[in-house]
Amino acid sequence: MEVRKVVDLRQDDAGAPRVFGEPYETADGSTVITVARVHRGFRFGKLSGRETRRDGDLTVSPVGVFVIHGGRVWWQPAVDSTRIALMGEFIGLASAVIATLAVLRRPPWPDLRRR
């Protein structure tokens, strides 16, 4: 089966919110097919003085590429380093808040009050 037929069959699936790019061939004979995910966003706008919800723009984010070379297929995912960095910062912030709350509730130093 040809690559073009496989891509056309996959694009006909309306339930999958993915977009396959045009396959192109590199200098070494590899075929590369890009894959992206489509998101529909919503915006809030003001119409006649009140806040209403309306459809927003489509946002496309890269998912990865299929590389076909010598009859073999490889999947190379696209890595979003910003998402990874934000997750690390969020985990650090959450652990700092939890540690602060634990110290404020019961300090780690001994209780020196007389009873």
C-alpha cells in the first residue's frame, strides 16, 4: 500500500482531531509525514454590554513525525520543553506550599513554653 493511500484513509476519519501534513522525501530517500493536533478554543467577548461565550480560533500543536525509510516506519514525538519546565515549577511550588503549611501548623523546633 502506498504512503499517500494510508494518509488519505487516515484523514477521512472525522473523529480523530489530527492533521497529517504532506509527505515529502528527503535527500537520503526517507519519507517524512508531520502530525499535528487541532484544538478549538473559546473566547469571551462583550456584545451589547453583557458577557457572552463565542467560538474562538483553532489552535494547532505539533505531535510528531512519521519517518519511513527502507520499508521501516519510525515515530518521532515532538517534545514540548515549555510544558515540562512549567510542570517542574508547579511541583516545586506545591511542595514549598505544603512544607510551609506543615511548619506553620507544627514547627520542627521544640516547644519551650511552661505548662
